Amino acid sequence: MDTKHYTELVRLIDKFNNERNSLTVLQLQTLREDLALTFFYISDFSAQCIANYDAKDYERKRFYAEKEELHRNEIDERTGKNYNVADSERLARIDGKQIDIETAEALRQKEKIRIINIATQQILNSISARINQLNSK
């Protein structure tokens, strides 16, 4: 992860969480701008997380297709016949443990960044609402 900007995003969110009731309109506006800018800086990383998952999922599907095809052409030593479709799929799943783990990790990262994106947008909206509330007093 882009740790520099992620760390800054967390710091800014913590600042809002801890000081939101004592910040002036100007301080809230500055905080909102800083948050939005930092959020922008992690956008490339966000896109990369999505692309990484999509690529890993495609790699997983290709892996399974290749393994199933390979096993369908193998002879089952017990029967002397080619493996059937169900056996080929079962053997491919056994072979695919590592790619499944890698795909799950890519999905975890994609979902984490998706949640960060949603939460940050909600926090930005909350700051805007607080600014509007203070301005209307």
C-alpha cells in the first residue's frame, strides 16, 4: 500500500474524530481539503488493487481450466481410464490451493480499499455537513 499517504489519511481522520467538536469552520475546511487531497493521492493505489484482483481472478480461472484439461487427459491408475470431469475438477482444486490463497488476498486488498474509499467519502460529507451547520449559526 502507499503507506505514506495511507498513514496521512489515517492521521487526518483521527484528527477529525478527536477534534471535530472544537474545530472552527476554517479548520474544518482546511481538514476537508487535506483529506480530499490525500484521498486523491491514494487513487492510483486504489485502482491498482482493483486491477490486481481482476488479474489474479483471471489467472485463477485460467489455472483451473488448464489443470482440469490436463487431468482429463491423464489415466486414473485405479481404473485404467481417463479421469472424468468431476475427478478432473477435484484434482484441479487440490492443485489450486496456492492460487486460491493468492486470489483471496487480492480480494481482501480490493475490498479494504473499497471500504476505505466509501468511509473517506462519508467522512468528507460529514465534514461538509458540520461546516454548513456551523455557518448557519
